[in-house]
Amino acid sequence: MSTLLWVVAPYVALTVFVLGHVWRYRYDKFGWTTRSSQMYESRLLRVGSPLFHFGILVVALGHVGGLVIPKSWTEAVGVSEGFYHLLAVVLGTIAGVATVGGMAILIYRRRTVGPVFMATTRNDKLMYAVLALTIALGLAATVVANLAGGGYDYRNTVSPWFRSIFFFRPEAALMAGAPLLFQLHALSALVLFTIWPFTRLVHMLTAPVGYLTRPYIVYRSRDEARPATRRGWEPSR
């Protein structure tokens, strides 16, 4: 079971994540969008969207720092384990609460605003459910293990396991010994990465770089002294 969960499942999720994006870009390039619903409602969106996006950005950066950067590297530059732990818990909790709050507003908006709800697909509902579960489990693991409990250093188990996947030397025993909440959080993240290429989450991997080099759009005002005419016809004199 450990091999299935912590060796096979990660490679399946990564394979689907990469190939799924390639397939989506080749065969559904025009569907590579968030399907914005701002035109239907903007009051709740103005609050929930920045709260969620800024929160999830900090959460993502925290995961990169905690999972990718080894403990020996941070200690080598003078960051003690105690300071790193305090910073991770404080920032992680604040960012997690902001992310959950923003997502709660967005889900409430999507459920209660008629046009937004009508534009919500089954695919969107599945994505929201898995994303909410992953975020909630991550926040719960942080709170229970570090605030309510005696503290848990995931950089001794979860982080080495995560890096071992990409070095093609998976160490399933490290993850098998982690607390249950961390295991559930990792499994829900694998499910999220598996469905990612087929949802609106693909917009997170794109940036409007083309806007930097596209030509200017010229707008011309209508001559008020002359009445509007049909294209191809000149006004009579």
C-alpha cells in the first residue's frame, strides 16, 4: 500500500499533469481560460478574488520553500530551525485563513448569484470541491500539528519524500511515517494535480506575455459634425 500511495500515485499524477496540459493546449487552446464571470457580479468578486489569489500565492511560495529547499540550505545561510518554524507557522496560518476566506466568498457567490451559478459546470464543482479539500487539509495539518500539538517538522519526512520523487529514487517509508493529516493533504494534492489540466486551473500556468509586443490599438472618435453613415457609403453633398 505504501508503494501504491507514495510511489505509483505521484508518478501517475505527474504524468497526467504534464501530458494533460499538452493535450489541452493542442486540442482545446480556445478553452484555455478562466471563463470570467465578472460581468454577472462584481461586488463579492472584488473582495473574494484578491483575498483568495494573494493567499494562495503565499501558500504556494511557502510550499516551494518548505518542500524544495532542504533544511541544510536554510541553516547554511543563517536561518535557524526555530525561526524558520515560527515564520512558516505564522505566515502559513495567515495565508491559509485568507485563502479559505476568499474561497468561501467565491463559492458563496457562485452558489447564490443566479447567472454565475448557471455558468458553473460539473467540472467546476469537482474542481472547487477538491481544491477546497486540499486547502482545508493543509490548514488543518498546520494548526493541529504546530499550534494545537507539540509541533512537527515535515522537512524531515515529507520534504525529502517530495524531492525523492523528482530524483527518481522515491522513499515511500518517509511519507508512510508522517502524521495522518499530512498524508491526507498530500493525497488530495495528487488528486488536484491529476484533474488540473482539465479544469479552469490551467490559467495559472499562463501569462499575457503577448500583450507586451502586440501593436497599439488605435481608437478614433466620431466626427460629431458629420452624421454616422453605413460603411462603404459617402455622405451626400
